[in-house]
Amino acid sequence: MHKENKKKKIIITGVAGFVGFHLAELLLGKGYAVYGIDNLSDYYDPKIKRKRLAILRQSEHFTFKKLDLGKYKELFRTLSSVQADELIHLAAQAGVRYSLTNPWAYADANYLGTLNVFEAAKELQLPRVIYASSSSVYGDHDPTPFREEDRTDTPLSIYAASKKANEVLAHSYAHLYDMEMIGLRFFTVYGRWGRPDMALFKFARAALVGEPIDLYNEGKMKRSFTHVSDTVGAIEKMTRKKVCPRHSLYNIGGAEAVPLLDFVAHIEHALGVKVEKYLLPLQPGDVPETVADCSKVTADYGYKSKVTIEKGIADFATWFQENKKFLLSLEIGKQ
């Protein structure tokens, strides 16, 4: 299998992002060739994106191109020249709260960028696109856990609406052009090299510099926190399965739903620090609970979440302390 994978070339959009970086690292380690695309946006500090790329560039089988997915002609020329076997589209404008102040960024990156990727894949007759969606599409759905067949037509943020639009678009491409379109609804991914604007990074940073943290909905939140190694492991399994022309959606989530106050307690324990907490009201666009039912991806691809929240946070804390000077120098990002 390893020798066979040497011949397989995979394009990853958003390769300098958190999940994109870990996926590229996993695939390179398994002998794939990876062609990475990213626009290196400044939504959060690009310094960490450049660090991720520096790690990937240590492999001779990694190629990188800085590219804005909103520019179709350049994207099409690039993908034509690569002649890849697989396309994994992870590039997106992230962030729920930022979508309330700059919705245009989500139209450009998440809708137009995704349309361009799907159209290029169709023109190049790629049989499959695996793309990132989000647990945000479920909105404030009751009851939990969320299942793929649940209704998702009541998103609570512009970000969530843009991800729902991607799913609808993917369904159209699968129907019209006999492509396999696999949408992945990620549930709160965390781990080493994570985004500075996400809760784990912000809480660890605050703990180490002695600042308080804000807990919205008075801390009464619950999430299926998913270690990034579980997330990218699921995607890698998908690349090894035969193409089946259709549109499929999968939840990719952790094995346990973790209350936010427990999550913070694990961070405090891992860092050996107590953190002052400000309990605040629920913010617009936020969802109190996102809990995943992953039975569908388990049945189809043998997915199983392996990393417990205790182990995952302990590993993150070790990495953070080892790179403390660099990580504390990063700007958190636009909120």
C-alpha cells in the first residue's frame, strides 16, 4: 500500500490551515504526494501558517502554491497542471463571530471559492471532491446528538449559512455531473498547531499569562471536541475507498460530549494553573450544544474517535509550553 501511494497525488486547499496542515502531514507520512494551496489570509496571525508550511516543506513530496480560490482562471490553470488523483477542499473563512461583522469574506471564500473548486474539479473530470462543512449547519437543533438526516435549514450565523450553501451546491454537482461529493461536518477540532482564535488556544494563553477567560452562556455549553488526529484519520480513510458517485454528508466528532466547564478544568489541570472565569450571556450566532452522532461514518469508513479529551488537552499543553514564546507572540485574530 505504501509503495502504491507514492504514485497518488492529492491536492489540499487550505493546506496552511489547522486541519489542512495535519492532513498533509499524515498523507506525506504515508507516502502520498501533496500539492497544497492556500491564500495565507490574515484572519488570524499568518506566522503560525508559515510555521506549519515550513514543517511540510521538509518533505520532498510536498509542493505549495499561494492562491486565492476566488480567481477561477488561475485556480483552473493550477489544478490542470497538477494532474491530481484526489481533491480535498478545506480552505474556508472560519469563525462564527467574525461572520457577523464581515459577511462578505464568507461569500468570497466559502461560497465563491467553493463554487470555483467544484467547477474546476468537474471540468478536469475528477471523480470525487471531499470538502469541509461544519457542525454549525445544525443550528440550535434539539434534541442532540445531531444526525446527518436532521434538518439544517435554520443556521444561526452567516458562517453556518455559508457552509450549508456549500452542501447544497455539492448536491447539485453530484446530481448533474455524476461526481462523488463528500461533505464533512467537523465538530470543534482541537490539537497541536491549532488556531489562535479558538477556545483551547485562547484559554491556554490566558492561563499562562494570568488573564481571565470569558465563558459565554455562563459556561453552560457542550461540545463534541474532536482531536485533529481523529479528524484527519477519517479523511485519509476516505481517500482509500472506491469512488461512488453521490453526495454524502458525515459528522466527524469526538466520542464524548464535554461540558465547557469540564474542558476548562482539563486545561487548568494540564497547565497546573487556575484561571479566573467571567460568566457572560450567550453570544449571537453561538449554539449552546453541538453533539455528534458519528454512527454513519463509523458504518461506512470504520471511523472511531481514539483520543480522549484528557489525553488531547495534555498533549496540547505540552506543545504549548514547548513553544510558549512563539505562541504568545501570535495575534489571536479578528473576532
